[in-house]
Amino acid sequence: MTLSQLLKPSIEKAIHELFGVAIDKLEFQSTRKEFDGDITLVIFPLLKVVKSNPVELGNKLGNYLVENVPEVNRFNVVSGFLNVVVSDAYYLNFFNKIKDVDKFGFVTSTENDSAILVEYSSPNTNKPLHLGHVRNNLLGYSVAEIIKASGKKVCKTQIINDRGIHICKSMLAWQKFGNGETPESTGLKGDKLVGNYYVAFDKAYKEEIAQLISQGKTEDEAKKQAPIILEAQEMLQDWEAGKPDIIELWNTMNQWVYEGFAVSYKNLGVNFDKFYYESNTYLLGKDVVQIGLERGVFEKEADGSVWIDLTDEGLDRKIVLRSDGTAVYMTQDIGTAIQRVKDFPDVGGMVYTVGNEQDYHFKVLFLILKKLGFDWSKNLFHLSYGMVDLPSGKMKSREGTVVDADDLMHEMTETAQKISEDLGKLDSYSQDEKVKLYNTIGLGALKYYILKVDPKKRILFNPEESVDFAGNTGPFIQYTYARIQSILRKANFDFILPSAVEVLHEKEKELVKQLELFPEVIQNAAENHSPALVANYTYDLVREYNSFYQAVPILGEENLEKKIFRVQLSKKVAETIKLAFGLLGIDVPERM
């Protein structure tokens, strides 16, 4: 039971007894550091229904709580805020209840709960994963884990964009310039090899455009008439017609890419339960267009194209089927969403992790599904996020200057190694232990730096800054976890049984208060689809722990009961750090 849950019934009863009115909502917040108190009731909203002034009302409620709630010690009123001080017994009782709970703060789903389908990654098969994919994967994976911890079933999925003109560009360039090379013959990851040919296509295309312009063509004419783009378009037509040699090449090169992606996903620490492929879904939704026409949701133009008019919703008209009968992306997404509900009948909602340049697309998609009468459409959410930049500037994939995800992860590990070696704390480690630790620190730094920021905000990612062992960084939190593990290893006494401590040090109390927030943080993070809430909670917990560590002796404490309690408290903090970082996909080292 949280403090607000403890106090709410008594405050409602007090208002009814003292003023004869009923209150349906109370506003609580943490007491500001400069005031005495553990929790604060905001008085001002109550004045709308209670005839009193803030100070009088605050004092009456405070006195009532002291007299009727054993856990309340004292109170003070500052302007329109009632600050309540709670007894140490309340916090000790709470701590003893949670200290041996394995997954404190987590809620387990039941068989009858509906599932949430979380889509993330969804790359193209013509190039490797890049920095933008890193943010996408980290956000999607973490949100899925947080939703699962909040008590819902979760299915992690992606739709792989494995067809279209961009895929044919890589295939055609390999045919022209590849000389039969493979990932095995070159030693390159398959996604990198295919990505090189996407870049090679773009280079050849630009050369042909320049040549045509020099022959008197306009730039627009040259782009349309360049022989290599015409060949790519012909290849796409051959693919759609099922031409065997093209399908074989498509399968071969896509498989190279999938094997490369699998390595990147494993290194990044993300996984999936279900894969969808655009080559299987791009025709889905065309049958739904007919249903929409029959229901009056869509309208057909004279040229045979089908549209939906959303101007009454503040949007515009949107095409859902071209005049030649071919589908657009919107049609595919409509069909894919419906198919997913057929595949997973217990799905009660979906989360789409896609960059903010697609905000409008998802507004339209969700609205169309609602107008088509799908009840689950109200539970669709677009997890929109901002771009990631490096200090050197924005990413571009066609020109081969993309910030490669594998290279970034490698660089993060190297940066962690350099900083760790400069600090000189790993002399007793074997080489294998060092390599594992560098990877844990480097990837932890990358993940935390990205996830601590609100998803909607754009990020300027600085690798060196992210690996700092001080401040709001992954390594700082990992170091605190490792410090606690060191304390636990040195604790050569039995600290399993509850201690007989009755009075808490101020720093102990603040730490228990911080632990008490964890379940609510998980629920809020799930509701808001925001790993940043978990990340920054963990930082606050670690700061509180380090303040406690500096203020009171732990293993050096002479009083055995106090020593037992402080070790137990340290252990619970470490467990909570590990759980919270697990939700972010970050590992914690046992020693640093």
C-alpha cells in the first residue's frame, strides 16, 4: 500500500465529517526537499467544494490525520500544501514486506489478459541497421518489457520491408558489379554486403544522370530515363510476375541480410516473437477496400481510384487504392493490422514504434480502422520518436555515410575500454572478463543515453559523454550496482532475518521512500510508453543510495541490527537497479 492509498480514505472521511461534503479526487505529490514531510496533499483544488481557506483546511485535515491514522506523526501547512510526516514504523513495515520479493514492482499477467503487440525495427533489406534503427529497437524492446512488467501479455513483432524498387536497386547492382561475391567470399556481414550494392547503384545512377544532362536532358528527364533506373523498374515488374531467376536472387540476397540482422539484434540485445514480411502483406487490405466502399467509409472516383475523406476530422482526403487497382502503403497497413488480430485473437492493442516523420500517416491509419468499425482500433498507439544525430551531422544511407549500428556498438565498446583503462581499475581481471565488461559498459552507456530522453525529443548522441562514470549515465548506475555487490561479498555475517531496527536514519528513510515509488513508475512508464521514466527513476535511486553511502557506515557500523538493516537495504537497492535496467535492456556487472 502506497502512502497516498494509506491516507486517501482518512482524508475523504475527514472532509465528510468536518464539512459534510464528498470529494472524488485528491492530489498528492512528494514533499519538496526544503520542507519537513514525506507526502504532500495539495489543498487548493479542495477549496472548490469546501468553504474554508488553505491554512485552516490544512490544519484541520492535519490534526484529523494525526489523531486517526497511527502511521502519521506530525504535519505542517505551507500556503496551500499539507505536508505529512509518516512514522518510521510505516517504512520499516513496508521494507520488511518487500525485501525478499524477487520481482518487486512487477505484475504477472493472467491467462485471460489481453495482449499488446509491439512493433519495432521493421528495416529494409537493402542496407544494414543504422543509428536510427538503434533508437527504434531500444525504444520498442524496452516499451515491450515495461508493458509486460506492468501486468500485460506482450508480443514483439516487426514487419520487414523486403520488396520494392529499393530492394531491386541492390539486386541489380550486385548483378552488374558483384562478380558473384558472397558474404563468405568477402568476409562481410550479409547486410553490409547488400548495403554496399545499394550505394553502388546510387553512384552509377548519379553518373548516368550527369551524362544525360550533359547531352541536353533536364534533370527530371535524366532521372526518369537513366538506363539503370529503367532496368531496376523492369526487375521489380519481373519480381511481381514471379520470374524464377529474379525470385531466386531476391531470396538469396534477402537471406544474406537476415543473417546479418540476426547478429546485430543479438549484439544489441533485442528479440522478436513474430516476423511479418511485406512481400506477404503488400496485397492485404485490398479486400477491405471493398468492405469500406459498401459501408460508405470510402468513395470511388471516376478514374477508379478509391479515397477516404477525413476533412471533417481536420485531416485531408487520402487515397487507399490507385486507379490501376494497386495498393498504397496505407492499404497494406490496414490489411496488416487486421491480419495481426486474426493471428493473435487475444490482441487488445498495438504499439507502432516509428519515427515522428510518420505522425500523420498513423493518425490517418488509426482513424480509418476506427471508421471501418474495428473496436480494437481505440487501443492503437504510435510510439513516435525524434531523430538521432551525431555531432558530425545527420545520417544518409544512399551515399554510404550512414552511421552503421554495428560500427557504433563496436565504437562504444572501444570507448568503454579506453576510459576503463585510463581509470586503471581492472588490473585483477582476466582478458575475457575485461572484454565482457567493456561490452557491458559500452552498450549500457549507449542504451541509457538514448532511453533516458523522452522519445519525442530529438537526440544529439555523444559517445564519450555517454560513457562518463559520473552523472546521469549508464556506467555511473552500473558502477553503483557493482559497488553494492562488493559490499554484499564482504558482509561476513547473516543478514537474512529482519533486523530489530525501530528508528531510521534520515538517509535510510529517503532510500526506502525511493524504493516505494518503483511499482508506480513501472505503471506510469507503461501507460505513457516511456522508458525515460524508468531510466530517470533509476538515476534518482542511485543518487539517493550514494548519498546514503556517504552519510552512514554500512559494514563499519558497530550496532549489529543497524548493520544488518543497511546491508539488506543495499541489497534491495541493487536488485531494483537490476530489474529497472533489465526493463531498459541493460546488463549490470557484478564488479567493476
